[in-house]
Amino acid sequence: MILDFNRDWRFRKVGEEWKDIDLPHDAMILEKRNARCRNGVNSGYFPGGIYEYEKSFLVEDLKKSHVLHFEGIYQNSTIYINEKEVMKHRYGYTAFDCDISDDVIQGENKIFIHVDNSLEPNCRWYSGSGIYRPVTLYVRDRNYIKSVHIETLSYDPAIIKVETDGEIVEIYDEETLLCSGKPGELMIPKAKLWSEETPHLYTCVVKNQTDKKRVKFGIRKLEWDPKRGFLVNGESVKLRGGCIHHDHGVLGACEYQEAEERRIRILKENGFNAIRFSHCPASQITLDVCDRLGMYVMNETFDGWYTPKTYHDYSRCFYEDWKDDITSMVESSFNHPCVIMYSIGNEVSETSTDKGVALCEEMRDFVHSLDLSRPVTAGVNVLLNVYANMGMGVYKEKGTYEPKPLPEDDGYKEKKTGSAFFNAMAQKLGKLMFVMSAGKKGDKACFGAANALDIIGLNYASSRYDADVKKYPDRMMVGSETMVRDLPYNWERVMKYPQLIGDFVWSAWDYLGEACIGDWTYHSYQGLPLLAGQGMIDITGKPLASMGFMQVVWGLRKKPYIAVRPLNHANEKPSTGAWQFTNAIDSWSWRGYEGIKAIVEVYSPGEKVRLILNEKQVGIKRLKDYKAIFKVPYENGTLTAEALDENGNVISAHSIKTGEKETILSIKPEKKTVHPGELFYVPIEFTDKNGDLKPDMEEKIELNVQGGRLMGFGSALCKSDELFDQSYHRSYRGRTLAVIKADDEKKVIIEAFSKGFEKAHAEIEVKE
């Protein structure tokens, strides 16, 4: 029996009052942001703390096994059953089981969980705090089936191997029984293969005398070869990848089925076929969604190894815990066809040393001992390794480490090291770092890791591609972290070299923390930095101009893409980040800004592009890396871009138009009907009567929700002192996003208010 263990908890921060909550729950998003907190830009100035959770539950049969499965608690958790300590778990990103069979009593029991996220800084991005992922209670016979591993041995014919401690294996296609037998090899007739284009899933049912376990799987075999490339069921695949963090914007770190389903769906609709879950293992929800929708996953364990990147980070327990945490990641991934690679670390400058390379080999072999069907990689920042060899950017311990809070005053200053050091240098060096990763020093800096990994992941080191393909013909590579501006160069080589299997842009989706590292920030925006500002898709789920650029480079978009830098900030010069290469908006609705010089960016296929405003030619420009920039005084009307071949023939065209004069407040629910308890997303925008966005409208919006609970409300603005748990928020570029959880009522009623505008109203039907 599988029981949802997420309802009817109580929660408190130590020293405060108890509150009734349901899981998942992020305690950090409720903290008061503080410019002096030790987490700083890492978390968007949210501090951590010490938290407690408790819940009462009934046990009816003491002869049964009772095992709690935690998908993630951040971090340093201690589990108590009936006031007895039964387990500790340190890493905040790995799933773990807690067997409480011998600790429960007949009747009412109490679970108490102590979570300590007070030692900060301990993460380079927004981690969240508390029980931020779901919890499940498994009640089974004590002779329950503990393990089921399914591996595709061949796809033509389709033969799978099922390793399990169960006794009988049955394979179903939906409700149809295809074959059955004992554990071992089974042939599946007329099999439908799993890939990102055809994500077909089967069900494996394993039984013994007292238990039955159901596991979804896909028939998918991987091969990697420097001459043929990366193959899925014998077909060459090029990874159009993007890196994502685990948070869900206005929901904080809370992991919900609906949130992840929406994110993966939007990523896929916009052209991504792969994600790198960075820099921690993905949840089961994420992997289930990627299986079902067809999204390849690079699953990653750690942001670092034994060298700290922040004072209280995972490095402090790395040697004690890394095998258990890698085992957790592999075990959670094994039966998911979406997982195609394991990454054992991100920007681990340890790989520049003999000690680190030896550890890399040990970790690779350990992963292989658990799963030989997938390659092992790691994100190696070549320039960071070069600096490490020079003694720069390396963490230097100040005395003996003590697991105690750092002083509140300014007596402790932590210098930027590791990835933070690289990020700071990237802002200063710009394209120069592209050159610095090439050459003999770069070769030496990544040589050991390249030999220790099945496929070396290169972070911001695409300048190595041409030379390494020739010098190391057996070396396989992936662009594990890249900048969007480099995609034309990178993608040309991905398509050219079988050894280079794909490109993962940083980042596919914007996120909390690493605040304002990528944003084009205007000084007129006040408040503490909150969001990174470096996603191809913002936290509300809106694709940005850089996403359109990527679609053009990938060859998925055949028409030009037109974007305009914000005219409401035409007199301001933004501070720019290295990662995001534009702040332009796909809109020509700038009424009131007539005559102001507009900077128009066009991304296009072809050789040249012609820009036309209200049937008058603005100019023709040759495309450089798929991009051309025009300057033209703004006037209302229609702006058209025509893609031209070398002879001036029109290949394709695209237009954007000025919206109608009247501005209204619009509620745009993404679903018409929902179920009780379901989360759904509601963009609230300033538009014209046709629903076209007015990007210059940045006004306060207030919400009233009946028949549902407002779970989060906010915008994609990177600097803000507004919170996501309030019923009001200022729009950014004309847009806000509300996330609502439906009650058991027949409908959810949403009302939106903004001073000077007519009230907006929407109703969502709730069905059982």
C-alpha cells in the first residue's frame, strides 16, 4: 500500500509558533530577506534557519513493513518516531528511505523532523529549506520486493533484462499483457521504442507471494562512439540542451507535479530536447514527467567535491557521503529511459590535480558498478582549472573548519573562489575567456578529466572543440554549460563532429538566486537582487528573445524573429551580464514613445535581412551569427523583417504590430477545468482588447481568489523587495503570474484589480 504522506503536518521555525501546513513546503521562501545575510546573492538574500515538522499518523498492523520515502529535505535532517531518533540525512538533494517498522506502535504515532539549514552560506543558488519535495509511506508485507532494475539489451529484436528479488515478471502495454516469465531476459514482440520523439512507456509488474510492484519503463538503448556519435536505439541524436535549477519561481523550491509538467512541456515546445538538472539530482516527479513527455536528462550529483565553494557546503561531508548520494541518484534514475547521462560534478577544479583525477576515476568506476548502460560525464570548466593550476580562485581555509554559524558582523569576508570566482571573471573577461580556454594550458588543465570520463563535459570551453577533435580522435565531448551568444559557433560544430554530442545553454529557465548575474539591470528598478536573470524562458514561463535566437540557430524557426529593446528605458543604460545577450522584447506596442529611437534586433535564417516599417524600408543588413541590429524612430504600426538569400530573394517574413490603444487588465488561466487539489497557472497581464501584451505597463495588481488557495504570485523582475506569498505584486513587462491550488468547491473565482483599470474576472470549473 502506497500512502500519500503530505497532508496534515505542523511546522514551525524554532522559537516561533506552530502552523498547519501540507507538503511540499519551502521554509526559506517565507523568510525575511536580509541584505546582510550570509547567503547573499547566492539565495537572493533569503536566509536559512532551523525548522521543525511534526505529524500524527495511525498504524494498524505491526506485522507490516512501514518505510517512509523522502524525495528531498534541505538539509541536515533528523527523523524521530515517537520521540526516538531513527535516522539522519545530510545532503539536501538526494532521496532517502527511512524504515520505521520497528519504531512504530499500534494506533497513533508521531513523526518529528528537525531540519537545520542555519549554517550559511552552503549553496551557490537558492536551495530552499525544509521538506520541499513529497513524502510517501509504504505499508507492505515484510517480505516486500525491494529492487527492480530494467535494462534494454537490444531494440531489434526488443530484449530487456529484469533484475529483481521478485519471482514473477509481467510486461504490459497499458492493460494488454505482452509477456511474462521469471526474472532475467524477456523479449517484447512488436515493441514501440522510447525516444524524445516517441516516448512510449510500458509497465513491468513484479510479484512474489505477498507483494506486487509496478514500474514504468521504456525500451531505449544508448551507444556512444566517437565515429558515430551519441545513439538512441541506433539513431544519432544531437542534444539541444539547457541547464535548469530545481526551484519553481514563485513557488520557491516546492516540487509539484503540475509545476514540473508545465516547465518541461514549455521547454520542449520551445525546441529543447534535453535538460541538465544542475547541480543536484532530479526528483522522481521530474524524471516521470521527462519519461512521459520525451525529454533527455543529464542527471547530476554535486556542485563540488572536497574543495569548498562556500564555507558550509557539501565538501564538509563529501568523503563520508558521496558513495551513498551517488547510489541514491543512480537508483532513482535506473528505470527512467529519459536519463541518458550521469554527471558526477560541476566545475570541479579538483580535476586539475592528480588527486582529483584519481577521485574522478574512482567515482566513474563506482557509477559503472551500479549502472553500465549510461555514460559518465562531469562539467569541467577549463578556464577555472587553468586558474587553479596558477593558484588563483582556489578556496583557502582560514584556520580549522567549525560547523558553527559565521559571525553576524563584518568580521568574516569570504572571497570568491571556484565557480563564483569564474562567474566574476566571466563578467570582466567577456569573449576573452573563449580564447583563454584554448591552447596548451587549457589542454593540460582538462587532460586528466577527459581520460577519466566517458564523455567530458566542457563548461564555457567551446574554443577547444576544433583542436581536440583532431588531437584526440577518440575523445567524446558535450558542451555541458555554454552561453547563448556562442550558440552559432557551438551548434555548427555539434552538427559537424560526431564526437561532440550536444550543447547545454546556461540557463534554459530563469531561477532564484545567483541574483542578477545575467540580467540587463536598469538602475531605476529598486530592491534586493532576487533572480539570476539569465534564462531563455523567464520564471513566469514566457520565452524570451534569446529563446527565439536559439530556435533560429537550431533551424527550428524558419522565419525571422523581431525583438525591441525596452523603449520605456530608452534613456537608461543597463548594467549587463555575461550570460544573457539581450533584454529585447518581441513587441512593437510602445504607444506614447513615438519618435524615440528604437533598437531592433532581428534573428534570422538566410544571408541578409530587410526591415520594413509601415511599408517603408528601414534598411538591409547582412546577418552576422544569425543576427542584425537596426535603429529606427518608433512609430505605431507594423514592423516586418524579411529573410533574404544571397541574391536578395525573400526566404520568409515575420511581422509584429502595435496593439490597440485601450489597455485592459487580463486574466489568462492556462486551464479551463481543474481537479480538487490541483495546481494551475494564471498569467495576469496588461493587454489590449485582443490580448496582446503591453510591455511598458508596470503597475501594482491585487488578487482576490475564492474556491482556491493562492500558492504564489509574482513577476520576472530580477530586483525586487516584493514577496511571492502576498496577494499583490507589481507587473514586469506587463505581466505577472499566479499559481492557485483548487479547493473542493465547484469553481475557482479569480478577480484582479489595478488602480485606474476595470476589474478583471475569471472562473475555473473544478471537476472531480
